[in-house]
Amino acid sequence: MRLLFVIVLSSLSHFIFAQGCCSGGAGSPIAGGAATGVLQENQMELSINYQYNKSNKFFTENRDTVGSFDNFNSNYMFLRADYGLSKKLTLSVASGYFLNKSQVWLDNDDTTSSIGFSDLIVFPRYDIYNKTTNGIRTEITLGMGLKIPLGSHIDSTATTPDVWDISPPITQLTTGSQDLMFYTFFLKDYQKQKLRIFMNSLYLKKGYNSLGLKFGDYSSIGFFASKTIYRKWGLTGQLKGEWIQKMELGKVFDDVEDWIVDDWIVKQNYTGSKKMFFIPQLSYSQNGITVFVTSEIPLYQYLNGTQVGSQNQLTVGVNYRFLTRKCEDPSQLLTK
């Protein structure tokens, strides 16, 4: 089941680099790596992947429009370690690091960017149902985790020699809030046909950051079909829908000047979106190592107000799975 695991790792939820022209990385914090089912007891998986994002496409609702800056681009590394605490419970710990997260202005002479760690993700998951009948395995797994900010959400940029303003949220390393993550996974594995049909869902309940901002809650659902070919190669296709709610202003804004509140209300109306993607993937597995490449193709985008949309995203990664102790029950190897 290495192939199945890496398919959902790379496809469950990409890193959404922007919620809008004035907002930040407010979608899923996971890039090419997320929890699926559970590992064997005492089994470990290490994963590293690189994700490239770039977009110069802007939308007002679902219509193409001209943006206020030239493009947004990012280079992101995502690191993850999973460990099977028991045959039903697996703990995942992950974090991401931006090699760059940049907003390029229209004249291409000025760029606002950040470098550094984004968030720490602690994400346990539990297998509530796992049964094989007539060569068809059915699995249901639930997960609940926590996202803790590591990077800054208040980086500033010099606008004049003596004045520094907080950088646009789109270039901040994190939203600055602690978020709850809820996850479900359902699988039908037709073992003789080497065909897997599965789905997952992810919901992020956002918190408020120190600026009194709550970036919109994130929801996604994905439907997958996967086929092993030539024993070690795998092909998969995913259809994914995602929804991001509008940003909310906290009570801290109740006591500030009206013009500041009005400015943020304008920005608030330029956040939130509904999107649909097709995500193909190719992977190769041998001796516990899986190498994969995946891309994300936008099929539909509806963005509140005017925002930068999704355009080009490519993820390349490597996973390595191994047992930290000798397997006492060899039959476990046939069920994962």
C-alpha cells in the first residue's frame, strides 16, 4: 500500500499560497504531505517534498481581470515524520520552510518576500474500520490535529527610509493563528485488480492571530482513482473541491480608528474562494522508497472580490518507509 499512501500524501491538500490580493496563506498548510490511513505498529515513514507555485492570473469572482501586482511565486519545502504507535494509531509531525514567498510588483523592480519556517503540524489519526472480504479491503480513518505557527505573520517592509509597514499577508510565512484540523479517509482497495477508489476530506478551523484577524476556515474534499502498473509504477487522478471562507475581524478592531477598520473591511471583502482542481500523479516505488511527481490543474475558480488565482503548481517528493523493530506478525505486511 505504499503507492496508495503517497498518492494521498501528495494530493490531499496542497499549500494554498494566497487567499487573495490582501490576504495570506490561509488555506491548507500541508504541501504534498498529509496523513492518510495508519502505519503498522513500530513502522516509520519519512517524507520530504518540494513545491513550486506561481500565478499571474487574477479573477473578479469567476472572470479574468487585471491585478494590482505582477505575480506571486513561492518555493516551499515540506518535511514530515510519521510513526505507528499501534496498529490503529499513527502520529504525524510535520513542518514547512519557504525558500521564498514573493509578491512581484507590476514594474518588476520591487519585490516583497519572506524566507523561513511556516507552521508546525501535529496530526494523529486513528483507524476505526479495516476489513478485507473477497479480496476487497475497506478502510475508514479519522484524524484530528493542531497547526502551530512558527514563522512571523507581522514582517514589515520599508516604504520610505523612515517608515516600515507590515508586509501584505500574501507574503507572510504564516497566518499567525493556532488552527484545528479535522480529517476523514475512506478506501476501497480491489487487490486483485490493483485498483483503489478512495476519498478524503479536510477541515481547518481557524483561530485569531495577534492582529485580531481570523483567516477563513478551509474545507476540501477529494475523490481518487489509483492503478498500479508494471508492478512498481502508479498512476492516479484526483478531483478536488475546496472552499475558503472570508476573513473575520476580531474585537481588537472595536477600539481603533474608523479609517483603519474601513480599510480592513475592504480587504475582508477580497478574501474567500471556491475552487475545483484535477490533480494527476505519477509515482515509482521500490524497497520502501517512493518517488512521486504531481501537478494541479484548476478547473473552476470563484474568488470573492478581486484576487490572485491558482495557476501553476508542481510538487516533487520522496517518501521512505521502514520498520523500527522486527515485525512480530508478518500478516500485518499484507494489510497496509
